[in-house]
Amino acid sequence: MSSSLPRHSPDAPRKHGVVLSGTGGVWRVRVAGVDGFSVHDAALRGRLKQEGKAGLKLVVGDRVMLEEDPDGELWAITEIEPRVTQLARREPGRRHGERIVVANVDQVVVVFAAANPEPHRRMLDRFLVIAEGNDLRARIVINKVDLADEPAVRERFADYVAAGYPVHFTSVRRNVGLSELHDVLAGCTSALSGPSGVGKSSLLNAMYPGLNLRVGAISESVNKGRHTTVGSMLHPLPDDGYVADTPGLREVGLWGLPPEHLDACFPEFRAYLDLCRFRDCSHQMEPGCAVRGALETGAVSAERYDSYVKLRGELEVTEQLRSLHSR
């Protein structure tokens, strides 16, 4: 296939499309037509390429305008429509900046395993804060409940139910909770996030057998999943929705969230934020802190509060590094 853009007539009709995946500058775009949907390979027009170098990057989930290639090769992406929402995180490693994982999502579904790999609640809190910081509603899936004592698992994650998060307990092997999870994915665009090896692809395959996503084995030596998803991919669902299967993340970095805004990303804190004595309360050492008062009465989870304190410290360091980098 030719890698250069084809010739297009200035009068060529334009069509709406949704970006499903991309690699090497070639994007798979889903287009609605009178006979149903079709998927086409497309590339950015030269102007959009230059804008991309200046900062506007095309990502999975973007809604675009295309012009058809009469020769049947690469279509041309002529416009990227404004994003309604986006799921972004910090660039991995020591780089400074943000990486948009997927655009135009309605909800983030954070998947962890009850066992194998062992769930780390502080990492779960990071995923939830990223969703909250992007103004996206989040729900939690605890998969592989067949590998653990289910009542104990439910108790372990009761803090999140109390905080207001919908929590689903699932097992592909025993067909537990799949129909309920299927129903909340219908008709909307969802981003599945979570560590590697927790069974995101297996869940999708069980609910939508036609997807045929590749499933990776758990590495017993390090108890971490091997990466099977190379980049974000948007999968059309038969019930008029999409699911973005995002890569497993070993490092979840926060970016762009001011430390003083972190408290609002913990839903169980919100009822107390206006009750603190000081408006700029960090909820750590200040007298008259309503959040710490709720902590003492048990209305706020000690483990969730501990996550808040550690994440706040991390954000303060990141803010200092960002300030130095901008200079």
C-alpha cells in the first residue's frame, strides 16, 4: 500500500468517521454509510500533519472528517473535530508532558483482579484520580473473583462503594457479573484501564465473542501481566457503543492536576471540603480540618486518606519539576 496521500478532488464529498486505531501514520477509521459501517485506512492531510508537529495529535477515539480516495487506497483525514472529553496521563518515564490515551469517552472502567496479579489499592486510587481529573465518571471491576474468597474481596473494596463508585465483581470462568457489566457498556464509549494481566481482554471476549482479542498469560516470576495490547484500540460493539482497550500500565503518572485540586478527586472528601477552617487546607496538618475529622469518625477510609497524602506529595514534586522544566 502506498504511504503517500492520494489525489483528491476539491469537490470530493466528505464523510464523518471515528478513529479506531493507528500505526505508522496510517489510521483505521470507521465510517457510517447507507449500507451500514465500513472501515478504511486513512492518513492525515499535510496541514494536519504540521499541526500535529505543533501539538495537535490525532488519537484513537477522535471524530474526523474524511475524503474518499477514488483509487481505493488511503483516504484523507481533512479535519479533526473538537473533543468532548479525553483520558490523559503523564508521559511514561522521566519525560515531561501528557499523553492522551483515548478521546471522546463517556466513562472509565478500571479493571483489577481479585488475585493473580494481587491487587494494589494505591494503584487503583491512581487510576480513579486520573479519571476524576479528566472529569470522567468511573466504575470499578474486580475480576477473577473465582480465585479468592468473594465475601472477603467485597469487604476489601467496600471503601469504594462507600465513596460512591459502582463496583462490579466478575469471573469469566464462572460467568459471574458479565451480564451486568455488559449492560453498562451498551450505548456509550468506555475506556477499559488497569494493570496488565487482570483480564480486560478476557472480559471483552466473554461479553463480545466476535472481538477475538489476544489474551496474555500471567508471568508467575514477577506476578505482573505481560503486555498484549500494544496501543489503544477502539472496538465497535454490536449494541451501538465502543470500548477502548487500553494498554496495561506498569506506571500510572498524574499530570496537569494542581496539588490543591486533588482533594476534589476523592468523592468521599467533597462533603467536607467547604467545612475546613482554611480555604486552602491541605488536609494534613491544619487545625480545624473537616476531612481529618471525618477520618477520625470513620466516615473517610484511612487507607484512602493515606493514598491522598502520598499522591499529594507526588503532585507537589511533579509541579516543582514542571516549573523547572518550563524555565
